[in-house]
Amino acid sequence: MLAPTIVAMSLSDSHDASSSAARRPIVVQKYGGSSVADVERLGRVADRIVAARRAGNDVVAVVSAMGKTTDQLLALAREVTLTAEPPRRELDMLVSTGERVAMSLLSIAIQARGVEAISFTGSQSGIITNDRHFDARILEVRPHRIEDELVRGKVVIVAGYQGMSYRREITTLGRGGSDTTAVALAAALSADRCEIYSDVDGVYSADPRVVADARHLPEISVDMLQEMAHAGAKVLNAHAVEWARRAGIAIHARSTFDAVSERPKETVVRATPTTESMARAVSCDRQVAWLEVRGADAEARALAVLEEAGLPVLAFDASGDGARAILSLISAPDWKGTRDKLRVVGEVRDDVAFVSVVGPAIASEASSVAAFRRALASIRPVVTTLSPLRLSALVAAAEAESAQRALHDALVCAPVV
């Protein structure tokens, strides 16, 4: 696969050097589906964008589909399909319309407030991807048209989550892909900052809806946040964090619903770690499944069916007479059909969750590993795994909240000795 490339293109030849030098600071903002779930919320987002423009910035806003639009479109696809799984190409054509609706309405709302704006699809924005459907990866960004419209004084609204493959096919970037759109554009435009707006005011040491004493983290390192994202934290997409690392972009995670302020409550994601940014945190991923294959050639049979299924593998082990895998379901448009294929070769469980504690060098500390095991002793995890920045366990879904609270108490709140 081609390596992703950041292409910060120059302005078109018609713009002279003086106009280029006089350009305002560029701010890229991303708004998630909950931020634009209805007309009232979309209007608040328009107000925030207009305020940023009038504060002296050029603004590029990346927007997700409104509310649960993507889920509703996928449900329609499942209703009409006569096969086990809807064709991924057609799913991309279908779900990419959700962001187009949101971008158009937001542009209209901004113009109604007296500020010039224009909306672009992912392909019009110059986002070039590989040829995978439903979970494509950005290869290159060529933001010619965005730069031209910024020079003309317009706010640019971009449909997140989507691009165009090098074969000129519409593609989507997988769940959370609007984050990747925003960070990749920030890199290509040499933006001053990238602001990610959602329904939470940054990153916490655990999900505050589950763990009452979760702590707000004012700063976090790119390494930490990427590991948290891979472990199921929903604040930022893991591929977006990788783009930020590669380009040296600082990400500001904020809440759409906080008042506009010069000093907003936020989490700043930095490439250069500080003492404050190295805190521990608990994550939980509920979109996972467990596959266990036993008997002769278990490893070969497991790998063959996993390759056919095309699902991301979070962990894999083959020992004794069996093979086991933890699978991510985030890119499975038809999990039921895929599950039936997997059950031909082994046992499948999807009533599970993957809970993790993320922290610098956490798996190299015997005291942390011991505390992790003690905290989950009464929960009896299906399997535990470790990596340099993470201790993880697969547990029954019904035990996921108890596991998160226990791990937060043992490894985040309490000092490990």
C-alpha cells in the first residue's frame, strides 16, 4: 500500500505573494454527529464558526452526519439486501450522503448569519484514499479548492468521513473517520490548530458516565491517546491521532455545548510528552467479538476465516490445540452474516467487552500487572493481554462497567506499590 502523504499545496498562480502572506491563521474545526443532531444544534455550531471567523481566523469546518443518520442508512441497506452482507461499494455511496446533507445545511446556516461559506465533499476537498470501501485510508490531500476559497474570504465546510479513491470511487474512512479528515486537512493546510468538538469537553481518565470520579486530563501525549483510541476510547479516532503524530499537529478536544471562550475547558493532545500528559486512563471497547478454534490445523483455519471476514484483529494467539482471536466489529456492516461464517470453524462470542488501562511503560511494571490481575479477580476475564502501553482484558459485557471502575480505583486513583 502507498504510504500516506501530506501535501500542503501552494495557492493557485492567480494569487500574488502579498495576498498569500496576508492570509489569516487557519483553524480546522471538526463537529461530530451529536453536535449537529438537529437544526437547533446545527445553528449553535454555525454561531461558533462565525465567531471564530470574526475573531480573525480562516476557518475550515469538517462535519459528520447529523445524529444517528449513518446508523439509519445502514439499517435501510440491511432491509433491502437479499444477500448476507450489503456490497461495500454501494454502502459507501449510501452513507456518504449523510455528511453531504450536514455540510450543505451548515453552509446555508452560516451564510444566513452574514458570513460567506461554501461546502465541499471529500473528493472536492482533494482527499485521495486507497481503494478499500467502508474503511479506506487517506493517501494524499490536495486542498487546492479549499485554499482558493479561503483566500476569497469564505468559510469552507467539508464533509467528513469520506474521500475519493485513486480509481475515482467514492470511499468512506470507517467509524470516526471525520476526525481523520480534520487532522489530515489541518496538516495539508499547515493550520495553526485543529479543534475536535464533540459532546464531551476533552479526555478523561475513564468514561465519566461509568466512573464517577474520572479525572479530566488537560493534556495527553499522542502516544497515550492513540493507545486509548485503539483500546476503544471514543474521543478521537486512532488514525486521526496517527496523522497528528506524523504531522506534529496539536489537537484541542472540546465540547460543542460549552460557551465560546478564550480559555475553554479542553484536552490538548501534544506530540511532545510532558509530565502532565503521561497520566493513566481506562478505556472500554464494546464493539468486539471472541473467536476460538480448536482441533487439527486450528491456527490455519482461524487465519483463513479471519482473512475472509476482513475484520481488524485486536489480538491473536495460537497455542496447544487451539487458536484464539479478539476482533473489532467497528468496520462490520453486517456482523450477523460475518458471525455465521466464523461459527463454521469455531466458537464465537459477542457478549464481551475489551477493558484496558493505558499508561507509560505500564506493562513493564510487575506491580501494575499484579494490581491489574487483583482488580479483576472476581470478574474472571476470558483472556488478558499486554503491550508496552496497555494492560487489557476481555470480560463479559455485563461485567464491563464493574471492570472499568475496579481498574480505575486500582491503577489510576490509587498509587501502585
